[in-house]
Amino acid sequence: MAAAQNRSTRKRRTRRPIAASCAPPGKRRRSADASPPRRNRGSAPRAHADGTPAARPAAVLRMTLWIENAEGEVLFGEGRQQILDAIDREGSLSAAAQALGMSYRGLWARLRNSEKRLGFPLIESHAGRGPDSGTSLTPAGRELMRRFAALEGRIAEAACAAFDDLWSSA
């Protein structure tokens, strides 16, 4: 009971939008770390002097996708995907944490929690020095990344089609 209360009262972090957005190709953000565009806080568009309505400001659909278990705990999402990608690229947890601007402890905790909740390892570490040492993804970790990217792509495609259909007709 106390855990359920704690989960409902804790503050949720804001999530980054998925890479595939419905923005026109020239208007997409370059990376997930880019700051969001500034919003126009002015008044709503008004009619022109001749009575014709002013153009509606361009709208862009942004989405964030993550997978939770029945208790509402994150199993996998864009952040975990970025962590695994950095580990695969850098070959070590500390280098991946540094590349992502995270603490080693924070990165390790997210991985450990995901592995515990999923029930299988995502990474494997090889002690020592030399070409065989470091950290690499397990086959299950690679497959999870592949499936999550495919899921993101399908959902983004369907959401963009629905957005274009519904938003442009309004």
C-alpha cells in the first residue's frame, strides 16, 4: 500500500519526444537533446481587414513512447534505447554515461531496473584490459532495441497519418 501511495505522489519526469515526428523534413529537430521550439504566447490569429480568416499557425505532432509493466514501472523506452545505443557505440558503461551526460550510477540503475523487470539481461560485461574487455549488448538486448524501434516507427507512421487527416480537415 505504501509503495502505491509513493508511486502516485512522486513527480513524473517529462519525456522526450520520439525521433519520428510529423514535422516537415526541414523542421524536424536534429536530436532528442535539442531544446523544444519556442511557443508563440500571443493571441489567437485574427481575421484580415477584408474579413478573411488568418492562417492557422503550423502544428507539429510530438509523441513520447515507453512501455510499462502492470505496476506502472518503466520497462523500456526512448531513454533506455539511447542508453543501450551508447553502450553499443562506446563499449563501456562509463563512456556511455559520459556521452549521454548522465551519471554512471543513474545509467546503471536504469539498466538494472529494466533487466529486473524484463527478466533477462540487456548487457554483459567482460573484465580485464584489452580488446575483449568492456561491455556489450546481449542478443536479447539487441532484439529488444530492434523491436522497440520498429514499434516506434509503426506508431509514428499511424499517428502522423491520423494527425494529418484530422488536423488538416479542422
